[in-house]
Amino acid sequence: MYGSSWKSDLTSTRTEPALTPRIPLVAIVGRPNVGKSTLFNRLIGKRKAITHAMAGVTRDPIKNIWKHRDREVFLVDTGGVRSEGLQPLDQLVVQRSFQTIEEADCILLLTSVEGITGEDEELFEDLRPFASKVLLVVNKVDTEERETLLGEFFGLGFGEPFPISAVHGRNCEDLADRVFSFLEERGKFQDSKEQGETEESVSLTLAVLGKPNTGKSTLVNRLLGKEVSIVSDIPGTTRDVVEGMFQFQGKRIRVLDTAGIRRKTKVKEDVEYYSVHRAIEGIREADVVFLLIDVEEGLTEQDKKIAAQVVKKGRGIVLVVNKWDRVQGGKRAFRDWEDRIRFQFPVLDFAPIVPISAKTGFNVETLLKTAFSLKKQLGTRIETSTLNRALGQWVEKNPPPQIGKKKYKVRFITQVRASPVRFVLFVNRKEGFPSFYIGYIRNRLREEFHLPSIPIEIELKSRGSSP
């Protein structure tokens, strides 16, 4: 799917800015491995950030809605802040963490009752300019007895320390009360009607998938108009599912940047295993999935497996051929590329193929328009009477075959759900029903009801039997 506006550039054509959240932002900040991700997961009530004993596991800031007392905020789990031995990727982590600190309405400065380290002290100094919005939280206070160890935290200049145990949940509900009261006292909440629009007004949720280093984070950063995902040449840079919101043609879009999915033989760390697992979970949250393919590598077996997961869950999928700025030959080159993909992967013959350059913005606007087209198709509902009038015409024109002594008949069809689109086809016998005839019905559904570009599931059910 090349599109008539295939030379459009999102940077030059987008007239609406990326969205600034209309609800408060709360950031969890602390040195590596102090329990930030555990606290994040505890407060939002589900495992979203990866927790692991290895320092520096969280690389990108992880954002999620945190609801409490009929209010909601954005809670952000920042990457750990290191003080020595910074590698290039670590420098990006630190930069992103402090960007989040500046934007936050409240900072949960997390340290451990086990003692203040040199890294803690450096972070305390960095946070002095933001002391007015800092709440000092001391983790790993599992018992009342351990509260006797809080003495050294009172003189840090960030007010009274708040003792918790993120692992066991001790005092976490009280911490939530404290945070939301802190924000209310400073007038950070809008009225409930405005707040309620935050999630309800989202028009489209996108998940960006693909093998490592195909340009997923570069695309997400372009869509959002700022760097929220760390971009580097190191495969597997994004470990968590990073999300953000932006606006396109007056509509709000939520985008999920997932971890790169590798072959199992290359998954060497537990952390990466959980990243892949949650990337697949990200498919469930999405309306449409962008599967990024490196134009220089082409469609791989791993790409096919990712696509199969998307189709299995009935989500819309766009095959996004990234780094197209490196290709010569224009539309002719694209037609050759499209023919090759269709030949290699006929199961996805319905999926749109869009060439882009995430780096330059080439064709990104067309990509978004394609996603909205898929969302519309996925929401289609067809009345049963309309379906069966069409079915009668299709069967009359091309009746089911007789195989040996077995006669196959089609009785009835109904749509049982949208998003994903699913039909139940009643036949006289399920066993041995020819798959090519199911494909025939599926193709007729696509043509008759304008569903050319989405997965269509057809379940067979028997209603009686024939001799």
C-alpha cells in the first residue's frame, strides 16, 4: 500500500503538537535496584515494569495511569541513575530520567533503609533544586522494628521520610494517600469530568513491534515529537513497554513501543524473556500493530512468527518497511518489494504494506491514516439478515463441493463480535469441511462488506447432520 501521499513528512505536515498530559505526573526516582519498579507495580496494581536483581534493568521511563480516591495520575518509573562508569546507553538513561524529573508534579525519591550510599548522596544533590516537590520514601522497612533505622534520613532536607515495603505492600496505601493529598494541596488536579476524558477520548491504540534494532523507538519518538524511547545501535535497548500519547488530525492516539522480539535461542537473560512476554501482551492492548521490517534484511521467519501472533489475536496489522530512504527506484522498487513479501507470506495477503523512514519522517502520515482505516474496519458490525442474504447469493453462485459420498452444505452465518471481527458459519458437518471453501466465504466477506485489510476469523459449527 504505497498511498497517494507517499512523500508526506509528519514533521512538516503535522499541525497539532504532541499531547501534554492533562493529569498530574508522579515520578519514582532512585539509584539502580532500590526497588523503583517493584513500587511502581505495587501502586498501579499489576506487573508492568520489569523487576530483577540486576541493576539498570529499567531503561526507558515506564508510564501508566495510577488511580486512587477517584482521582488519577500518570505514574512514571524512571531508569536507574548511575554515577560512575557510564556507557553511552547509560548516559541516555540518565538524561531521560532527569527529563522526567523536570516535568514531574511530584517526585517520589526512593532510597533504602539498609543505608545511604554514595550514589544516593549524588542523587540527593541533583534533586536539591526540586526539593519542593520531593517526597522522601524509604523502602525495605518491612517491620516496625526497622523504623528505628530511619534516623539518618531526617536530616537530608526532603522532609520527614515515609517508610514502606514495596515487596510486601506495607504502608503503600498510606503512601498513595500522601501523594494524592500532596497534589490536591498544590492544585494539580483538574475537575473529574476533564480527568475522565484522559483514557476515554483515545481514538486509537498502536503497538510497535519488530525484531531488535528495526527502528521501533525511532518511530515512536517521531510520533510523539520527543524522545521517550532510548534510541541506540545496541539491539534490545528497549526492555519495557513504553507508552505515550500524541494527536493526529484532531484525534488522540496511544502508542506502545515494545521490546524487540528475538528467537528463543537468543534470549539469554531472564529480563529479556519477560520483555518479550510483555511485548506479546502489548498486542492484546492494541487496536493496530505496526510490524517494523528492516528494508535491508527483508521479511524473516521471526517476522512471520510475530505477525502470526497478531493475526491470532485478531488485531489489525501493518507491515512497515522501515529505512526506505536507503532504497533507490521509487514506486517500482516498492512494487517489487511488495510482490516479494506477498510471495513469501501469503497468509498475510490482506495486510497493508507501507514503506517509511522513521528517521526522516517519510510516509509516516500515510502510515497513521492506514491505521485509522484498519480501526474502522475492525469495528464493523453486520446485521445477520444482511449477512445471510449475501451468503445465499455466494452459495448459489459457487456451492460447497461434494467430496466422495460426503455432501457439504452451508446453513447460516452470523457475526459474533467486532474488534476482532469474528463470524460463526453453521454447516451440516464440520469434519472434513474444505478449507478452501472457508477461504472463499472469507474473501466474499472482504469484498461485500469492505473489510479488505484485517484478519477475519470464521468458526465452523454443525447444526444437524446429513446422510
